Amino acid sequence: MPFNPPFRTKFYKGDLIYGLNPERTRYINGTKAFEDARVPINEYGYPPTVIDYYLIPAELDQIKCFVKKNIDTNNENKLAKIHDMESKYNYTKNDEYKKYKDNFFNHLKHDEKYISVTESLEYNRTIMGRKCKGGLSWVSIGNNELIKNIHVHFILDGIDMESVTNKHNMNKYYNSMTGKELRWIFRHRTNHKIAEKVQFWKNNNPTFPPWNGPESFIWINYARHLQKKNEEKEEEERYDGLSRLFHLL
């Protein structure tokens, strides 16, 4: 029961790690509980450890365009980026990867919001955000044998929670993929499948969700914001319904 004890105390093959990139790297390289995640990207018999490695059409197109544009470059930074892109692309030929990727995409295709992730070639924050949230949805509420025992490990280290929840402060945390992912989990926190599949970590140890800890007041304010937003939406829908009714009359 990852939201509550007994916690999931280690990373297992197939699990996915979410959180800020520097902290994910630190946990993978330096925390014993994550030693099974220490596999090179070219370990072809191993499924992805982070959602980043599940490449969507927009990312594949971006890789193709970047490599083509910089094929003759001598710039060290661009060469390093090309090498990283090629490594990720070559990893997609892994049969184990294909098995998980096909399962992931099948889940996305059955959701009207996430299906665009599998089709669009436009690389932008909206598509990338849907990919990341779609990954959470897939692991948490997907219903098939392949992902039955897969969990999400969400690392909280380094995250400014107040910035994540405060829409009026449009900063790097609110706009980051990590912020989008955390808010998605919060909005769906009452779904028992999600509560059972997402394990939070802080200071190298499994822990409770951030809204159940010392910073819970921050999330209470965000919950009020969501409630107000829902009430405004309901009022708008009621008004639209009445307008259509009077139009018919």
C-alpha cells in the first residue's frame, strides 16, 4: 500500500522512477533501494526505468530532425546530444522495450485526452505533459498482466511544493513536467488503484504523499482551487444547458 505502510521499499524491474532529473539520477546511482535500476540504456533485456525512454512520435521526429541538421557538426555539446539521442533510439529496437511500449501506447490510444501522444509530431509541453501523465495512468489504472506488479517511485527531494501548487506563480516548478505529474496524482488521489501503485520517496526513504505531511496546508489550498474551478465549470455547463433550452423554446 504505497500511500500508506507497508511501503514499497525498493525498485523492481519494470518500475518507473519519477521526479526531478538530478534527484532521479542521484537515487539510481547512490541509493541501495534503487540498485536494480542501475542498468545502462543499452541493456537490451531491460524495460525503461524512466518515462523519458518511452519515445513518442514527436520525440522520434525531433531526434531525426536534430541529427539531420547537425550531422556534420564539430560542436562538442551537439555531438554529445546526438550520441544521447542515438542511444535512446537504438534502445527502442530492444524486444523487451517494444513489449512495454506497445502496452503503454495501447493504454494511451484508449483515452481521448492521451491518444494525441501516439499520433502528434508536434513537440511541445502539452504533448510531453500528456505523455508523462499518461505513464502514471498506464501504470496505476491499466488493467493487464504486464503491468500488474509495476509501481511508480516518485522522488520528492528538491521539489518546492508551494511553487508546484501555486498557479499564480508561473515558475519553473509549476510549469515543469514534475509539477504536472504531482498535481495529476493529487487530483486522482482517491482512486485506490493509484494510491496502491505510487510510492513516494524523500531523503532516500519511502514516505507518505506530500499532502499528508508537514506541507499538507499547501495542498489544502490547491484543493480549494480545484473545488472552485469545478464549481465554475458546473455553473457554466448549467448556464449553457439553460441557454440551449430557451433557444429551443
